Amino acid sequence: MKDVAMVGGNMIKFGRYPDKDVVQLAADATIGALKDAGISINEVEMVASGNLYQSNAMIGQRVMKEIGATGVPVVNVANACATGSTAFREAYLAIASGMYDVALAIGSEQMGKMGLLGAGGGNRDYSTEGVMGTGLMPGVFGQAGVEHMRKYGTKMEHFAKISVKNHKHSVHNPYAQYRKETPLEDVMNARMIAWPNTLLMCCPTGDGAAAAVLMSAEKARQHTTNPVWVAASALTSDPWQERNPTMFDVNTVTRNAAKQAYDQAGIGPEDLSQVELHDCFATAELIHYENLGLCGDGEAGEFIDRGDPWVGGRIPVNASGGLLSKGHPLGATGVANIVEIMWHLRGQAGERQVENSKVGLAHVIGLGSACTIHIIKK
């Protein structure tokens, strides 16, 4: 496998764009990524486009027609919440295999206020709170939080502190949909969605897009003196085990991906400078502290109490504000998490910068199941 560099990346501000369609959003992000890499679309040899709700609409080809069709292979990817990060992985593998020297990964989604389990992509007649509150995902991650409470004595306050942290971080992120601090009392007293997650512990949906330009090492050195490198790319699904087949195993699928990624990169969690993980709910972030090895089993409550995952702490988690603040336009999330890591490694993250960041991990988990972990390093 050849070394793969990340030479350019970009995302649009996540939010609501009723006057644009998903192709325009993706094109805007893509043009920015190409500009960041210092190349034109004519130099791209392969495109992987991730989009979930409009996956049958050939978004990748439509983006190419918007910015300049060149006849290159275009792969459209749908893989639940891991859609964008799976597209990134396809672009990574295209270069690592030696088949191409320049590949483009795009993640996009237009959901408006539609809930995570709605249908029709961008239909704004749905209530986010209504659909999410009665859907599967709040219950799954609520149940995961309750199990952690039962097993380790974790308190609701521990989950609430994650919301406080991520919303505090978001104040410094111009790409986040919501940039407002949420004091602990406000989080605790917000409307209950699925115990122990209140409304302020649940991610909003919305519209978004992100893109990344990947190159072989030789090609990258022709374009930049400051590339960042893809040290690991892991994708897992649930293994067979004797368990309730209706319960999505949010722990094992991440632990397996983490082991693969650490092995590929030749590092351990203690070597990470920062993490962007899939905080679709506050309970999800807390259990993934342990799943990713950031702390020991049963220690996640102490981890947040000590301030370890804050910017300035031992291992900052979701310096971007996470999904709780940015929102979660499904196909865009995975690429956006990786672009965020790239900015920190380059020292371009502004007021939310994690100082001296050298190695970052981006994690996304998709109900169904799919989990991607990418480790990016200087």
C-alpha cells in the first residue's frame, strides 16, 4: 500500500439552505477543497461521493457537471452515518492501491429539519424533535447510556457535561450550525427526549457538505511542503455474537475499528493529540471515550469530570463543537470530521486550535452497522 497524503480540504457552514440544492452545497465545498489543494478539477483522477438520502440521484456525477465534468470514475457511496467517511476511505484506497495519484472525496446531505429516520431528503415538513423522539436512534443511545449508568454508576450530570463542553467549543467554530453556550442547568432541565438525553444532548440535523483532496506521496510533494498523512483507515461492521439481534452494538463495532486503526498507524490512544468522534447524543460521546481507549472501562465519568476532553485538557475531544453543535447532515459528517482534524494539524483552526496537534483521530458510527476510524498525522 502506498502512502496517502491529504493535500486539501474544505467544508461549508452547516445549517439550513432552503435556496440551494444538495448539488450546489457539495459543489461549493468541492471548489473550496480544490482551491485549498492548489489544483483544478482536471487533475482529479477519481471521485468518491457520499450522500445518504439522495443516494439514488448520482450526486457525484451531478457535482462534476456543476464544476466541470472530466470523464473520470465516480463512485457514489451510502453507508448510514458513516457515508461520508466511507467515501473518504474509497478515495484513500484508490490511491493507496496505486491505481490513481489524485482522488477527491465529497460528503453531502440536505436534510433541513427532517429527523434522522425520515425519508425524502430535505423535506422540511418534518419536526426534528418529533421524528427523532419517536425513532430508533434516541432509544438506542439512551439505552446505551442507561446501561453505562447501571454498570459503572455514571450520573446524568456526566452526560450533560459533554453537552456543556461541546457547545462551549462551538462558540469558536464558524462552521457550526449553533454557536451558543449551554450551562449545565439548562442542559439538565431541557425537554427529555430519551432518558438520559435531553434535547440539548441530541444533535440537530440540517444541511452540509465537505470535501477532501487526496494524493500519492510523490504527487503531494509537487503541490505542497506541508501535507498531512492518512496513517490509518478502518471500516467495520457488527461481528456475529450471541446477543439480542435487535440491539445495535454501539460498543463492539467501534472497539474493533479502533484496534484496526491503531494497529495500522502503529500507535496507541496515548499518542493522539485530539479526537473528533461521533457525538450524535451525549451518551454516545461518553461511551466512545472508553471504546476508543481514551480512558479505561468505567472511567469515562471521571474523564469528563477532570476536564480531560476539553480543549486545553489531556486529550481534546470535539474541539469543533461536535455534532451536538455543528449538526449532523449525515453524508457530510464523516468528511467534515477529517477536514477539521486537518485544520488543527496545519495550525489553521483559529480560536479553537488544539496547540501542537500532531496526530488526530476521526470516528463515525452508522446505525445498521458501520464504523469508520481515520487517523491523520503530520
